[in-house]
Amino acid sequence: LYLDEIAETFIRDHSAVPAFKGYGGFPNTLCTSVNEEVVHGIPSGYALREGDIISVDCGVILNGWYGDSAYTFAVGHISEEIRKLLEFTKASLDEGVKAAVAGNRIGDISSAVQVKAESGGFSVVRELVGHGIGKKLHEPPEVPNFGKRGTGPQMEKGLVICIEPMINLGSKETLQLSDGWTIKTADGKPSAHFEYAVAVNREVADVLTTFDLIEEVLNKM
């Protein structure tokens, strides 16, 4: 809740509006998903502890347009296997971006993400997917993190999509908590989540999100 308050204040101070707050009844600005929580975690009074990981997913409306991004943070020292999970999840996002080129199909992104994640021995969540974004938070097409090359809608220059791998340390199965929002891994093992908004272009996609500012701070710690 402390992080949520900081985020909402910052967004409103910059003449923008939290995109998630009130969306489908969601109560907060951030989705904060800790450890085995995959996505859509509701901020609470939980105090982060050494060894935790937390996915912070934030959406903003500015000048009538939506932005959406997520980053999974390590809290202090984390185990080597969880560090590897974060590394492969982020790398699978990068592989997906490479496929977001005009003339390719959505399945080319899906396959690229899946192949990279599974090459590290991790599993890909099936029930939740990336999405188009623009004047609405969720627009067509859906962007799964698994699939076959050469399948799905063909992408044209100018299409803006959110690519967001949700990758589990254990099995791919998930379940929803009784709060109606939080998705967690069925086996209780950690899950990681990274998300970019990407504009499809010729030859190389335009990544509209930057992790550079986050990592500049993390590298000083």
C-alpha cells in the first residue's frame, strides 16, 4: 500500500490518471504480486522481506492514451534459481520484441517467448496474455506467451501491443484467489512478470517502455 500511494501521487502530480484504479472494479493504482502471485495482486499491508520478489504492474492514462508496464524486483538477496527465473523471463520478453515486426504474425512473438522461457526449464502461464493498447487499456489482438510461429493475426506497422511474459518456476497451472483478482501459481512456487508496450515497425520494433531508469537505480544499490 505504501508503494501504491507513491505511484498514485506521482501519476496525478504529472497530470495523468491511474489506469487500473476502478478498472473492472480494481481498487488500487498498482498491481503488486509477491512471490507465488503471478499477476493482479491487490496492494496490502504486507511488508516485503529479504528474498521476496515482487511484480509491480502499473497503467497510466495521459492525454487520452494508455500506457502499461511491469517489472519484477528482487528484495535483497534472492536464491540463484529465482534470479535465473527473473533473468529468463526478461530475456523472453526481449525475444518477443524481436519478433514484433511488420509482416510477422502474433504467433511469432508467442513462440519466441515460449522457446526462450522453456529453454531455462521454466513454464509459461496459459490463462493470461498480452494485448493491444491505445485509447483503451485492452484492445485486440491478444498476445499469448505460447504458440506456433506463422500463426495468428498478421502485424502491421503502427500496431501497439503489450508483450508481457508471465513465467513460473514450477508448473504452468494457476488459480484465482477469493478476492476475485489475484492469480497465483497452483504449486505455490514463484512467478515472474515483465511487460513492455511495443509499436510494431519494419525491421525493428519501437519499444515504448524503458527499464533503463529502474535499472539505473537498482545498479546503485
